[in-house]
Amino acid sequence: FERRGVVKRLLKLSLIACCVALTGCTSINFGVDGLITAPKLTQEQSEIHQALVSAVGGNINLKYPKDGDNRSAYVIKNIDNEPGNEALVFYEYTGAEKKEGLKVNVLDKNDDDKWYSVKEFAGIGSEVSRVIISDMGNNSQTDIVIGYANPTGDEKSLEVYSYSNGEIKTIGKANYSLLESYDINNDGIDELLVISKNKNKLNKKKSFSYIASLLEVQDNELIKTSSIEMLNNVASYVNVVKGKIGDTTPAFFIDELNNENELQTEILYLKDDTLRTPDKCVELLPVCTRITGYYSQDFDGDGAVEIPSVKTMIGYENAIEEEKLYLTEWYAFEDENQYSKKYSGYYSISDGFVMTFPARWDGQVTVKTDLQSQETVFYKYNGDINGKMTELMRIAVASDDDKSSYLYNGYKIISTNGRIDYLVKLSNDKEEPLIPTIDEVENSFFVVG
């Protein structure tokens, strides 16, 4: 089963198909970055693009936001709270018409339901980092947040805009290393979380420490409502997840790379209109300081974010670092003063799944990769990872086109993600109590990432 080769071929074919589909759009210059991320234009995007070309000419290079939910160069949203959507398009000029800098164009529809360019304005960076469209104020106004990046800048910049009657107004701006939006105080509107360098304070490594701030729009101004100092051993911020502490308290779960090149997690929530971190977060911090790649996430979909902690899988204690596999324990906060271990199991970062272990597997089961099929195999551990062990089950990952050969050989589909299927094959040994039932596997298996 050449599963990895199949997946790679699928990705390659998808990329080629994407490039071929775009060759008819001769007015667009996507560049290498665009070819990787640009989907085939929808009918609406094509109409928007033609209206843009009519207004600014054809020598443009579309710019794609790097992060967040809005990854298209065409962000189509209702940004003025009037009936119908508007469009934001990001680009730069090329060729003889080249004008310096990133441009943003607002397009709307006229009375004949045709797109036209309303306004072009200059961004404050050379790349679009992310785009957030949200109601952040108490005046029923939709706010536009655009994060910008520059290749030489050590921090990104954001501007918040409002759009009304054909005019773009800048509400406020800020620098940031991390940007996210969330209704963290349950008032029905989003706040911005901005983590930026505290330039008045250096940490022990003589580099900048960081401060987290909540920003709101009040009376058409961007206002800082609360701030808190972050841990002083942070080198960079790599991931943020929005979720809950317990059942009701909204919080940001922030994965950071510390000065030792390890991941750690800080939690921020709001209490008495003040940003706070749970007292128990300090206690959990050394437990969940871990190697890179293991990010916090709500992989079981219950609203509470799980924070990973990793330790060497049994049998790999003496293995070299490159060959080690890890047991992942996932912790969750029940409230701001209490956390507990929620799951323990194997997390395959490369294949994008978590298999949590039944309680009877604790200290009894280990994992190996079948080098020929690249399947994940679960064994009853006998004291020697390289010796003969009893196989309990194996998990395979296959493209939708190739699943039939697995099904023919006794595998069962336990989950699907797009055109990728996850399949399991259980051992036929009826006497081994560690072998799970298919129901146990389905209830313990989660697709992540």
C-alpha cells in the first residue's frame, strides 16, 4: 500500500489542476505564492475581477492573506450593514503601471447589480497577514481589521476601518505579534486580542518581553480596555485557539515558543473587565512544556481546549531522539482554579489524528510505524520494542480513490476528512483483552488539524 505516495500524487495533481484552471485568467499574475493558494475563481470572483481590471488595469498581482479565516484575495462580506455584500481585493501593481505598495480596493454593486470599484486605498505593509470582518463596537457598525506585514519588520501592523457611503475611514492602528478576535466578555460583540512587544521592558535574554491587550471600538475610536504582561521567556507566538474554560468562560489559549525552543501555553480570560491568567496555569506550565508541533486544540469538539503534554512512549526510552515516538496527555481546565488530565494516547502529527487509549491500555500498549505500509500499529508491549509483540490494531490513511483495496483486506473506515479516509484493522485474536472493539476505536479516534 503506497499510501504516502498516493497522497503526495493527489496533492501534486490538485496543484496542477489549480494552475491549469487559472491559465484562462490572463489579467491576473498570481506569482508562486498565488499558484499554491489560489483556487479556481468563482463566477462572482470573476465578475469582481473584471470590474477591478476595468478600474485599475490588468497589470496586478493578487495578494493573499496568510492567516485566519479569510485567505482569499477576494473577501466578499457585508461591510456597510446595507443589503448585499461588498468586496475587498488585495493586490499590487506590476509592469509599466507599477505603483509602490500594497493596495486595497473596495467594490460594490450598482443599481443594475453590476460590480464596480468604489475606492482604492493604500495598505501599510507589503503583505496581507490576515483579515477580520466583525462588529467590534456598540454602534451596529461592521469593522474591517486588516493585518499587514513587511519582510524587514519584526512586528506586524493592523488598521481598523469602517466603510460607509463609499468612504473608508481609519478608526485606529496598532502593532502586533499576535492578533485574534473573540467575544471574550459575552456581550455579543467581538474584542481584539493584540500581543505586542513591551518596548519599555527587556527580559533576561535582553530581548523584548510582551504585553497582551484587549481592543474595542468605542465611538469610532480603537480603545485599549485591559492589558496584562505575558511570560518573560517567550521568543515568539505560534498558535492561538479560542475556546472555553469549563463550560462557560471564554478564553484564549496561546501556544508560545520559549527561549529554549520549547512550546508552552498561556491562557487569557476576562474577569471583572480585566485580562487574567488562571492561577493554576502556572502550575500546569512545566507539565505541558513540550517539544514543538504539539499545539493546543479542541480536538473532541466539546468547546473546552485541550493542552498537550508529551512523554516518551514505553519502549523508546533508549531510542535516539529522531526515532522516538511520544505518548500525549491532554489537559483541560474545568474552571479557572482546576484542571485535570482528560485523555492519554497517541497523536500522529503527520497523519492528523489522535487515538486516545482506553484505561486498560495504560502502561501496556506501545506504537510503531510499519515502515513498508507506513501504517500506525498498536502493540501489547512485552519489554522489548524490537522484539516480537502482539499486534492489537493498525490505522491506515488512504485517498478516497484507494480505500477499496483496504476494505477488501479487512479494514473499516472510522473517519473521513475531505478525500482522505482513516481506516482501522483489528487483530483477530479473540483471547487478547487489550484488543479494542470497533466501537471503542470509533469513540477514541479524532481527526485533528
